[in-house]
Amino acid sequence: MELLEGIRTRRAIRKFKDKPVPNEVIERAIENAKWAPVAPPFRQWEYAVATNATCSRLATLINANSIHLKHMLDTFGEKERSRIIEYYRTLGNSRCLVFVTIPSTDDQWERKYKILSVALELQLFLINLHAEGLGACGLTIPLVTEEKILKILGLEGRELVVGFTLGYPDESPEPVPRERAKITFYDD
Ligand SMILES: Cc1cc2nc3c(=O)[nH]c(=O)nc-3n(C[C@H](O)[C@H](O)[C@H](O)COP(=O)(O)O)c2cc1C
């Protein structure tokens, strides 16, 4: 897949085929994502990939706690809100959930660099998944659910950066329009 084409054709996928994703495909997408730029001392994140019973348990938990996102959902229009609630209800029938965690820290400087580095890698992860014919969608997870997820995964004490649903796409969404970037050139 050509680079720019891959960047432009990736979409958040919220509906998945009932087809398991081989672990080696996810592993390859993560390994290839490691070519992202990184602040080396902060490369301390981990991926937790949940399938089968663990995936179902986590999906039930996320669904049951989506009420905590009410304040965020209220900012959307009725149609969009129903679509998001439906996504949280089914998680797009995803058979695989991926969670990315970093070691907890009170140091804001350290935390900023950890999150920035992991975010750069995750963008490449999503592009690599797309190149593998897979799709994914980020999951906004409220704090109360974060603690429970970490408990199920046995990762208490770490900070959950983000979760994704993941699988073979069963939809081809239209692109979401982007606003023009806010850029200030200081060239005098
Ligand atoms: C950190 C993060 C969290 C997200 N959380 C959600 C979510 O909770 N529910 C959802 O439907 N989409 C979620 N998304 C997906 C975005 O809505 C989506 O990427 C955005 O609308 C742009 O669409 P595109 O990815 O197809 O270009 C999330 C994306 C990111 C990066």
C-alpha cells in the first residue's frame, strides 16, 4: 500500500466481521509500528490484546459503564449520539480488544513524553493494521472503567492510555471531513 494512500484511506471502523484475527498479524502491525519516532527512555508502554472470554468480559464491562460518558455524549447531536451508544453496546461485534498502558507516574514532564511517544507509535499501528486489511476504532474510557479494565488484565498500578476495538472491517465509512489546520508562520 502506498504511504499517502494508506494514511488517507484509513478509517475508524465500528463494525467487524465475525472472523478472528491471528495474533501474528497484530504482532506484525505492532512490530512495524516501532519504526515511529520515540523518546527512547520513555519507551515503556505495553499492549494487552484480549480475545475470547477476556474480550467478552471487558466488552460487558465497557458497555455497563458507558453511562459515565453521558456528559461527553450530550455534546453530540441526537443521530450521532445514538450511533455512539450503539457502538458502545455492541463494540461493533469486535472479537478483539487492545489496550495500551504506561507505568503510572506523578511526574507531568515524564508522562507527557510517554504519552506523546506512544501516540506516535499508535498512529503507525493503525496504519499498519489498515495495510493488513484490518480496522480499529479508539475507545474513550471513563476513569472508573479504566481501573476495572486494569484489574481484569492484571495491570493494576499502570495507566491506561487508550483502548481499541479491532477486527476485519464489515463497513466502509465515508471520510470524516477535517478542519483546516491552525498554523502560524513566524517568518519575519
Ligand atoms: C483517543 C481516541 C478515542 C476515541 N474514542 C472513540 C469512541 O469512544 N467512540 C467512537 O465511536 N470513536 C472513537 N474514536 C474514533 C474517532 O471518533 C475517529 O477517529 C474520528 O471521528 C475520525 O474518523 P476517522 O478515524 O475515520 O478518520 C476515538 C479516537 C481516538 C484517537
